[in-house]
Amino acid sequence: MLVTNIEILPDKRIMEHLGLVQGSSVRAKHVGRDIMAGLKNIFGGELKGYTELLQESRAEAMERMIEQAEAVGANAVLNVRFSTSSVAAGAAELFAYGTAVVLE
């Protein structure tokens, strides 16, 4: 499955447009990560626990988007974007979406 953030591939022709596909992941903060984040707020530095949490969420959202694209018969997802939102205190959604297509 080809996944890209550009709208058109110069060397490929779109044979069929299958519409929007999406995937999301909602994750809550972990108490252990919160403690480490609190310490980092005092001393400064990267919040590695949160970085890992977001990387996991992005990967899961992408995987779900790709599964949806495969289910509709796509062989590529173009114009992929990510969005985040807070859904509850201490929980955030990471949303991946793009256009499912069949490329030649």
C-alpha cells in the first residue's frame, strides 16, 4: 500500500477514486509518564514518554486507515493528513485521513 502526503504522483495515473479513508487512536496519559513529565517541566528536556505515546498513536491511526483503504480495494492513499484533539482530561485522539485510490 502506497501512502503519501502529496495529491498526485507524477509517474502514476489514478484509475479510480474510492473516497475518504480514516483511522484514529485515542490514548490516555500514563501515571508513570506524568511523573516523569512533571520532573522534565522542572529541569527541562524532551518528554520522551509523551513522544513515544504519540508515535504509537500515529502508527495505530495509520494502520487503521490503511486497513480501511484495503477494505475498499485501494492500492494507495494520497494526500494523507494528521489531526489531534483532546477528547477528555488526560486523553487525546490522533486522527489520520486521506484519499483512497487505485493507481495504474
